[in-house]
Amino acid sequence: MCYLPVMSNIPEKEMRPGESRSSADSIDTVPQTSSPAYAARNPVTRAFDNFASSVTRLAGSPIAFGIAVITVIVWAVTGPFFHYSDAWQLVINTGTTIITFLMVFMIQQSQNKDSVAMHLKLNELLASHRAANNQLIGIEDASEDDLRRLAEAYLRLASRVGTQGKHTVDVDACVEETGAAKGKEHERA
């Protein structure tokens, strides 16, 4: 199959009959976005999220840009007073390095949040459309190999639609063929 959602962090009582965990599911890390544990509330995570959202909103504002430009101008103007010394250069280099280092984490947190929100919106669209392949819900947590196989299936689907001149090609069958081809390759090896 192309993808099955990982059930790590799902309590035993919430698992369906017949479902089991793999040994990889017991690793205690950040849960995948397709698991219910991702939605669990944690006060530290919530505080960091609020802080990161505020900082990234402020950092992307015209006021922050203006402050940065004024800082660079003040630094440049003070150059002659400090005889363009190494310490004078070190001030701007150290300041910008520290700010950049910290901003990477703030921006990445905001990007992660935006990405999850986008995936949830797409999942809602997939779930609401009858003809959609529901295996794609939660696909963002799939391995790169699974994503490549799925891309291959959709390329094959696009070529079939182009050669047959109709839009009724069975998406699920095309995806299944790609998954079956993967299984045969492993049997030969």
C-alpha cells in the first residue's frame, strides 16, 4: 500500500480491534501529525507557540524592518568614532548572528503550524469528496519512498487520462498497481 497512518501515541483503549503497534511506534518523540497525540495540549508547547506567533508577526512588520535599518545606519555612522575597529565590526556580526539564530526557530515553528493547518484543510477536502483517494489523508507523514511511489502512480494516471482521452481512470487501481509493483520488486531481490 502507499500509506497507512502510523498509530503511535494512540492509547490501547482507542485502537480498533485487530490493530497493533510496531516496535517503531514506541519511540517517544514528537507525534506524527496524523495521530491524535499531535492535538494533545501541552502548556510549554502552547506558550512557545504563542510567543513564536507574536515574534514572527512582529518580525515581519514594517516597524521591525525600520528598526533593523536604523540599527545598521547607526552602526555605520559610528564607524569613524571607533576607527572601524575589529570590536566595532564584531558588534554587528555578533548581534545579527544571535538574532538570526533565534529567528530560525521562531520562523520554523510558525511554518510547522502553517503546514499542519494546510494539511488539515486538504484532509477535509479529501474526506468530503466521494471520488477522492482517502489514503492521501495524512500522507505528509509518509516516507520519501512512499511519496515517490505515489507520485509515480499519479504520473501513470495522468498518462492514462491523456492517452484514453477520458477522465474516468480509477485512481485507486493505479495506486494499487504501483504498490503491487513494489512488492514484486522486493520478492525478486
